[in-house]
Amino acid sequence: MSKLVTIFGGSGFVGRYIARRLANEGWRIRVAVRNPNEALFVKPYGVVGQVEPVFCNIRDDASVAAVLIGADAVVNCVGVLAEQGRNTFEAVQAEGAARIARLAAAAGVDRMVHVSAIGADKNAASDYAKTKAAGEAGVLAHMPNAIILRPSIIFGQEDEFFNRFAGMSRMGPVLPVVGADTMFQPVYVDDVAAAAVMGVEGHAQGIYELGGPDVSSFRGLMETMLKVVRRRRLVLNIPFFVARIMAFGFRVASVLSLGIIKAPITKDQIANLQGDNVVAEDARGLDDLGIRPTAMEAVLPDYLWRFRPSGQYDAIKESAKNLRNS
């Protein structure tokens, strides 16, 4: 019988790519999510019965233990960019990660892959980064042979980074950003998935920082995106002190509206943006795993074309314009 892996957050952005790769390698996959009915799209990743969404709440011991029964490996992809209700940074990224590792060890699971983030630091200014570090510590305390992956900004068809700002570029002549000079090293989601698969199959362990071949400032990334979507916009940097005032206002509006108004940026995200998000010089990375990093230019046009002025017909219109001028 093929081996079984439980992927916490297996229907999320990164988790679905890991699930697809492991299905191709013949693994049986248990996709542990809060809403299994919304994760049915993962079932066709494998043959009938190979990939199954199951309910799990990582804040609950019994729920986590139930989905680990019989598993040979476990992958944790669960994380939050902003706190909401009981899903706080502490509950999800620190306590949740440690709970999965503790119960996996108790269940005799051999291998664990934990997806963290570059910038994880117990002394960081942001709660996001602090709890990412706490989660790593909790994982290693119970599963010392685990592989921890620390990606920079992750890009791919379903990402919430380039898609979000490409959508914003349709709204006016100015594209506002916070931390325009902060450096990033975007990594392709399927490269992260390939690294995770190596951990699941026992070919790697320890900590790896994952970044692509391109290092750029936030402003530079937005300019690259704008070229892909063929729009001219002024990338306007919002100073951190102004952004903090805005975040406070958005927070008040969200509370008063009982959550109907969603804050586009939070105080914690601003704190996180004040530090560069690139692979450390002495860190092990994709090259050490034998994975060739994918460049942004090879992927962005494949999914950002829909944000062009004429969408899929934009290239045709450009070609026709050239014919009229020749």
C-alpha cells in the first residue's frame, strides 16, 4: 500500500501544489482543512480515493490527532497574514504548529515539513514574524528531524501578492505601496512545493530559506508587474508613519462595522515591511536541494494577462496597431 501524508492547509495556495506533486509521486493524501466541502477541487489531483479532504481544526488536539492516524509524513502549510477571530498569530502559527508536531511525534509519524517564512525571529517587531519563530521552535522541539522551509514572497497563479496589486492597477493612475524600498526575493510556488516533497520523501532536513533568482525592491516588483499588465502607473510610496495612521483608521472602521469593512493593511504588516525579505547569505536554499529557481518573467505573464487593458486580446490589438502603422 502506498504511503500516506497528511497536509494541513492542503487546499491553500502552497498546499495544493504540494498535494499535486505528492499525488504524482504515488502518495495517498489527506488534506486537512476547516471546510472540506470547499476543498473538493483537490480530489482530481490523483486517482479515485487517492486525495481526500478531511475536517480539522488545528486549535484542537483531538481534531489534529484524528487526521494523523496512520500517516507516514505530515506537512504544515497553515498560516495567517492577518488575525481574525480565534485565528490569531499565536493560536495558528505558534501553538498550532507545535500541536501538530507534538501529536505527530506521539503518533509515530516519521517525517515533517513545516512551511514558515523568511524573517521568522523571536525578537522581531511584528507578531507575525515572532509567532513564525515560535512555531519553528515548537516543531523542532517535538520533531527535531523536521525540514523547515522559509520562503520569501511566493508567486504563482493563485497568489495574493501580484494578483492583488495588478487588480489595484486598474483603479487609477497611482499605485500606492508601503515600504517601496524593502527588498524581496520572490519564489515560485511550485519550487516551494518541490522542496516540501523532498522533505516528505526523506531527502532533506533542517532549515532552508527559499528565494528565486530575482532580488528587487517592492517598487521594482510593482514596476515589473506593471510592464506585464501593460499599464502606466505612478508607484507611490506611503511613509511608514502615515501607513500606521491609516492602519489605525482601518482597524477602527473594521471594528465599528463588525468586520464588514476589511482593513487593507494592518499595523503588524507594516512592522513586517520594515525589514528586507531575502535569503541570508549563509542560509541553505533551493540550490542546496538541487532545485533550479524559476524566474518571475517565466511565470507572471501566464496569469497576469487578465489585468491588461484588453485582457487576452491585448497582444492582438497591439499587433493590429503595428500593422496599421506600417
